[in-house]
Amino acid sequence: MKRGEVQTEWKQAVGDREIASVVLQLGKDRLFVGCGQSIHGYTRKGKEFVKIQTNLAETINHLFVHENVIWTGGEYIMNIYDQCADCGSCSVKDRINDLLCAPVAPGDMLSAIVACQDKFIRIYNGPSLYHEFGVEGPASALGFYSDPDPETRKSGDPMLMLYGTEQGNVNLCKVDAKQMQKTATISDRQMRPGMAGPAAATRRARVCTLHTADVLKSGTLDFLVGRDDGNFEVWNLGESSVAAFSNGMDQLPPTLCFETCLQESIQSMDSGNVTGSEHTEVVLTTYGGKVLAFTPEGAARDPTGAAVAQMEEPDGCAFG
């Protein structure tokens, strides 16, 4: 970003198929793209350093990359590639809606965590089923509350994860080598701020993407939720967060700190520093192809971009 305007760093044509998945390698600044049945890896300068033409029949809808291992998720098939060679696959019992990896099962390889349409979250140790956890509805999105990087944690250590459902619930669960256990819920009928009556607790739409980041600079991670109806929400648990999780409270009183509707489904979300301010900012994409950034920085309210460039405005308390 320069003076509030987006600058193109690099542009690359990737095959002749649709791009269905884009991820950063865990702990690295290398980009991986799933295009049809092929996988492409790029450096931060835009140079393609690896291309894998798989023999998959399904489109690669989900990707996760750690070191030299790549996990792919199609509609029903999960595959694992080590050093660009196919080293395992499994057929998941129902449609794969999301896929992440973390150190759960014992061993050096990360475990695949899969959100499934049949109301289960499944964890795989390699291609073998390791955990199976029933949830309230079709699991539609996954996110981490704990850092999944194996450099900072051991396999099997308790870890906190978020999952969302088609019914609109956002839940927190504790995962370790022995079990999965739900510890907290943000209700699908949470009261909306500034509203009263039945409309204030209208059921929320399907959860499409989840992320956590301290965007409000409160010292605790906020829940960032993107929904099928275009709703983008920032929830904060305040001082009760970590203590409440360890106590296994079923219902927590989260605060909805920010909410806006983009009028089209939110497909993906991440956080970082976009404008050069001191804040953690949010970048998301929509079904229609929009890429949007949200920041708590007050300077972003200047439509000319001059205040963003100079960063002389006082901090704002709402996203711009």
C-alpha cells in the first residue's frame, strides 16, 4: 500500500484452470496455489520454484504446506505429498469443507484436521483416521486459537481450535493426542448491538471462514468470522478468554465489537500489517472477487490516502 492505494508486487498466470486454493507455507513466506489438479509454489518475488502435476481426479479445493509436506483436499479425497511424491491418500466419509494441519498425533508429521459435511471433524495421522468428533451441524470452517507451528509446541500438547457450522455457530474446542472436547460457544442467535426485540437475535448465516488475531490490541485474540451472507464480525472475549477455556465453560459472553455486511459470501480471511500502521489489519476476499482490507487505524478514514502515508491521525476505535 502506498498513499492508500494498492500496488501490484507481481502477477503470474497459473495454468488454464481455476485457482481454487491459495496458502502460505507454515512459518515461511512462500506461496502455494492449487490450480485444477496441479500445485504451484512461488517465492515472495513471484518466481515459480516448484510445480506438481498430480494424478488427482478432483479439483484441489484445500491446501496446507509444512516443510516438504503438502496436504491436499478435494471434494472427498485427501492426499499427502512428501518431497513432491505422493505418499498417502484416504477417502473421507463425506464432503471436505475445510482442511488444516497441526501437531496432534505423536510423531514428526503434522496431523490433518478435516471439517466434514456429515457433522464430524476428523483428524488423520498420515492417511489413517486418528480422532472423530461429532459437532452440532455440518462443519463448514476451521481456525486456530493456539499457534499450530510445531516449532513452538510438541505433538499431543493441548491446543485450542475454532470451528464453524452451517447453522451459524462458532465453537471452540480443545484438541490433544487423546481427545477432542468442546469448551465454548458463540451462539448462532447472539444479540446484535444496538438492536432490541426478536430481530436482535436473528439466526446468523453459515460460517465460511474463521481467523484469530489481536486486532483490538486488547492483549487477547479476537475471533474473526466471515459468513455466507457477507457478514464480517469481530468478537472479543476480554479477560475471561484463556481462563474460561481451561475451565471448560460451555457458554461464554463474547462481545461483538465490529460488524458489517459486504452483501456477498466471504471466502477467505487473514491478518497482518497492510497500511504500515501499528495495528493488526484484516484482509478478506469475497465470492465476487473483491479483496478488501479492514483496519482500526483512524488514518484510513481519509479518502485521499494522505493520512495513511503520514500516519499523523490519532488512532480510531472502529474499523475503516
